[in-house]
Amino acid sequence: MATAHKLLLVEDDLTLAGWVIEYLQEQHFIVEHVARGDLVQEKVSEFSPDLVLLDVMLPGLNGIEVCRLLREDSQLPIIMLTARSDEFDEVIGLEAGANDYVIKPVRPRALLARINSALKFNVAPPQNTQEITLGQLSINSEANRVIYNGKEIELSTSLFAFLWFLANHAGEVVDRDTVFKALKNREYDGLDRRFDVMLSTLRKIFNDDPQSPKKFKTVWGKGYLFVADAWND
């Protein structure tokens, strides 16, 4: 029998926390709970969870700051729980290093799907091609390492996965549905803009002008294009 995954729920709404814990325990997860952001790092060290469910609005320390702190020394999967649904939350959550986010009110089956997807990706075996080099860009999938213009670039797990996927399809336009199936193990619902947000973040990191991008392009009505010959300068 497979070992049960350990989840840490960080949520100050005790009613919500109660039913989430009950539901996830019914799905055979081991769940621990804290209600304050400033208790998370200590609990992670003590409990060693496989994944963190992290509310955005928390007493002590907000979820975005907690996410950034965890990302300083860990690639632990993090799913943000947010009561807001605007682009601002998407941007700050993903840029802070979250792997995914769920908008409240939380739907149990949707939450379970996100958790299983994050855990599956986190233990996925390495691909056959372990390193891609294009001009001044080098990506090593085994070490999760990115070098650009001689400098190491720190990326969250989700940003690294997206960059690696795009680089593996350099010169091809990949549609959103293909990206969602590959990286989230589900179809694109026509509304979720997380990969648009992540593409914007990659442009910032690699100094690609958003008004006239040369490295990462969005092809209207089709998808995303990683330009192979734009990495020489």
C-alpha cells in the first residue's frame, strides 16, 4: 500500500479548515493545520509535508510572504487559497513561487484534482533530454538550473516547468490546451490565465520587452511561441 501524502493546511477560517481537513482525510491524506502565517516555517520543519495549502489572508504573516519565505530554501509544492479572483492575486501568487491557486469558495473535487496534479508533477521522472542550450540560455532539467548570460536564474518550480516545456518546443506555437494537459494534467477551461501571467513573469526575468517581445511571444488565437534564435545577446 502506498504511503499517504502529508498536507499542511494554513487557513484562519476554522469552519473552512474543519471541512477541508475532514474531506482530505477521507481521501487518505495526513493533514496538519495551522491558522497563522508566522507559524508555517516551524510547522514545515517539524511536519515535513509533501504539499502546503496556503491561504492568502492570514494573521501574523500573509500567505504571499509565507510563500516567498518557503521558496528561499524549498521547492515544496504550494497551492494558494484566495477569496479574490482578479489578475492581481494571480500575478503576486505565481511570482511569489506558488505552483497553483484555488479560488474560494473551495470546491472539494476541484481542490483534490489540483492537489493530485501538483503531487504528480513533483515526483515526475526526468525527461530523456536533460539539458537544452540556446545561445546564452542553458536549462538543466536534472538540476532544475537555469543559466542566462553567465548568471544563474532562480525560478519557482512552476516557472521552471513552464520554461522547460516551452524550450522543448522551441520554434513551435503551443496552444493553451496542450500546456494545461502537459503541466496541470487537465484541459484548458477557457478562463484560466495562469500561463499568460507566467509568460509575463518570464519576460520580466529575462528582460524581454512586453510591448515587443522577442524571446517569448503570444500568438493571438493560437498560443505561445518560444523563439529559439533570440537568446544570443
